[in-house]
Amino acid sequence: MSAPQSTYRDRIVTKLTAAFAPAALDVIDESAQHHGHGGWREGGETHFRVRIAAAALAGLSRVEQHRRINAVLAAELAERVHALAIEATAA
């Protein structure tokens, strides 16, 4: 019996946890809300909202916070994730 395949949500949680050690992290798949829009694919996992609070983001502008998060998730954004809404704060 093979291990269950990791979802993109799982990958996002794992990567953000490793990179930022967040005090709070919520990753929400909002793909169903974008059915029929650009980037949407059957099976979802194309549109996500990330809410993250991490001390590692302290002192950074909102633009720099988003750049760092996008850099950590570059592979996911290149593969399947079409849209990523980010709500970031310093913990």
C-alpha cells in the first residue's frame, strides 16, 4: 500500500513552517470560489489564501514579506498554484 500523495496545501504548510516557524498559519484552498475563471483546474488546489504570523517577517515591508513567501513557494506557483492571496504579520 502506497503512502497518500501530498496535496499542494500540505506542501505550502510544510514549506512555510520550515522557512518562517510561524506562530500562526492558515492555508485555505479557495479554488471552488474561482470555478470557471482563469487558472482554475478540475480538482482545485489552484487558488489559495495564506494567513501567516511569524517573527521572521518582523521589520519587513508588506512587499518584502510577500516576496519572501512567494520565493519559498516558487515551485508550487510554477506548477499548479495560479493565485496566492497573502495576509502576513509579524508575530
